[in-house]
Amino acid sequence: VPDRPGAAFHCDLLTWLDGRVLRPTRGLGTLGVHLLGEALARIHAVAEQVERSEELQLPRWDADGLFTEASPFRPGSLEDVFSPDDARLFQVVEERTRAIFASLDREDDTFGVINSDFILVNCHFVRRARGWKLGVLDFDDLGWGYFLYDLCPLLGNLAEFPRYPAMRRAFLAGFRSVRQMNRVMLDTFR
């Protein structure tokens, strides 16, 4: 928010969000996961309208933002964190991610403002007369990144549950009911 010419201050807008967090062991089924996919796709559709500009300074969740000291999390030297075996595995993950991101760079509509923290605890469900209503909170990790990346945190939340394959299909179907997924995105989730 501009304060005076050449200066600005940051603020948060807070409101109460009804609902509760559902989990696969506490009320979250494939219908709810489908709604989560739809919600994220709608967030991306709105985010696509945001144009890059020098005034909008957001963190970058690209490969450098995820794997180097350029990360908004400022992790420090990664060699100090990992054992040699873990460092080799992390290197493989980084190489694969960079290759996927390079493929996405050759596609249209793959990069924009993302939530980067779309996880179960930030999604609140409330039952209404006409069905479930979903509210999403916690946009403080909002930044520039690949839309594909934004799908992964929630899928990571679901991965530990026995019905993960069905939940993953429902989440991706919900997403695709609002937005198309390009070839690279589809190949990544096969």
C-alpha cells in the first residue's frame, strides 16, 4: 500500500473463515478432494490475470527458489543439512524438477502467481444446505511460480493415506473440470 511517494507499507487483511479442516480419516472423501482441485484451479484462473510488474515484488518459487540459497526461506548451505546419501537424492530431485520446469517454459500459461501453500490445514470446509462450501486461507507464501508446483503440496498431504490413488484422481479431475492441464503436467502425474 503506498504511504508516500517512493515508500510503501505492507498490511494483511484478515477475516474469519468458517469451516473445519477435513482429512481422509476425518470426513474427507473423493468429493471433497474434487472440490479442492476445483478451488485451486479457480485460484490459478484468477492468478493468470495478474501481470508481472516491477511494483509487484513476490518471492519466486522456481527451481532456484526451491533448491538454492536464493530460496525465500533462506535455508543457508544445503551441505550443512543433508547427509551425503540425502544430498545425492536431493540432487536427483533437483535435476528432475529443473527438467520439468524447463519443459513447462516451452508451454503457454504455466507460470504465474501461485499460493505455494495449498495444503489441507489451509482449506476449511463447511456444510451448507446446497452442499459443501470451501474456504482457502493462508496466502503468505504467495509468489511467482509454476502452476504445476502448486498442486504438489496438497497431493503430498494425501499421499500418506491408503486411498491416495482415488484421491489423487479426484483432485486432478476437479482441477481439470475448471482448467486444462498441458502435456507436461499430465505426464508428470502419470
